[in-house]
Amino acid sequence: MRKTYHGSCHCGAVRFEADIDLTQGTSKCNCSVCAKGRFWKVIVGGDELRVVTGSEKLTAYRFGGGAITHFFCDTCGMKPFGQGEKESMGKFYGVNVACLDDMPVKDLVAAPLEYQDGLHDHWERRPQEVRHL
Ligand SMILES: [Zn+2]
């Protein structure tokens, strides 16, 4: 069931809301940016995330092919979400579940968790090692 959750960066300048269906699961990826940031995410559609305040505080970061835009707060450095577009999915957001202020931990840990081998451009595949993610 889709439910609206509210999130923010650490300093509170950036506030957003996202319509999330936790039964769809959460994911962690081993690509260079996700692994360094320990980015634990949930995917929502392009019209299922709304920045409520602080959009001017968000700095966009891209690397490699630049397929994903990683947004971080220019004051506190938190990355509340990234944005991308795929032929199979259309426009989407990867929401940092750690930035969701009203998602109960018990609900988060009960949701299915999938691992992705983004390091080798095989997001559909589980990496051999996931314990560090
Ligand atoms: Zn901030």
C-alpha cells in the first residue's frame, strides 16, 4: 500500500515527501557512490516525490555516464534522494530511507531488501559480497 512519508536532510533546510509502497522493497547497491555513502534507498516514480522546502539548497552531482543525478544539501551534505530515468521505468527517484523522518524502523526493516551489482553495471544481479553495504 502506498503511503506518504516525510523526509529531510540533516540541517532541515531540505524537506520533501514521497509516496512509498514498502511492499515493493528497498535496495542497496555496490556502485562507487552508493557504497561510499552507504545509500539505502527505495524507488518511487517521477511524480511520487515532492520537494516541500529547500530545493534551492540542493546541489546536483553526476559522475560516469551521468545517468543518475545525486542531490545533496549544500549546508549539511546529506543526500536525501537521487533522480534518474530508465527506458523500463521512466523518470524515477531513489529516496534515501535514512532521511525519512516518519518511517518506523520496524516497517523499514520488515520490508524486502534487494542488493544490486551497480559496480559492474548489473543492477539486476546480486553482488557476491554485500555485508559492507
Ligand atoms: Zn541540510
